[in-house]
Amino acid sequence: MSAFSAFDWLTFLTILLLTFSLFLVITGAFTAYFGSGKSRKIGVGLLVGGLVVGALWAWYAGPFSSSVNLVNIIVESIGVILAAVIGAAAAIGLFLLAIMKS
């Protein structure tokens, strides 16, 4: 497995924008589904905004840029984000367990 340079500016920007767009889509879908009235409209706006940002960056960095291996960056970024989320969830779970037992 080859490591990638997360601080190469194009790699960093790709991870930043794709993570930003992913979480906008997730929070927008959540808000649009569970919200009502004005908050539902805001959720739809977040959802569409996340899709637009992700699609524009994927279009720009995909077949038109030879300096960014988008598929490799996405796969490795998902692994890094997954590891961070699992670590954070384990720490929060341990914290809640300790607080609830005391």
C-alpha cells in the first residue's frame, strides 16, 4: 500500500472539499428529513450545496487533472476518516461509560 502526502496542496484541498461536501450532504439530508418548514428548506439547500461542491471538485480534479489521482485519494481518505471516526466514537463511548458509572 502506498502512502499519499496529505499536505500536498491538491491532495489536501481534495480531502477538505470532498469531506466538506460529504458532511453537507449528510447534515442536509438529516435536516431535510427531520426538519419542518424553514429548517427543511435549509436542509435541502445544504444537501444541494454539498452535491454541487462535490460534483464540481470531482469534475475538476477527475479526468482533467493529471496531478491528482482522485480515486486513490478518495479511497485512502475514506480509510483515514473511518479510522478517525472509530477512534473518536470509542473515546466518546469510554467517556460516557465512565461518567454514567460514577
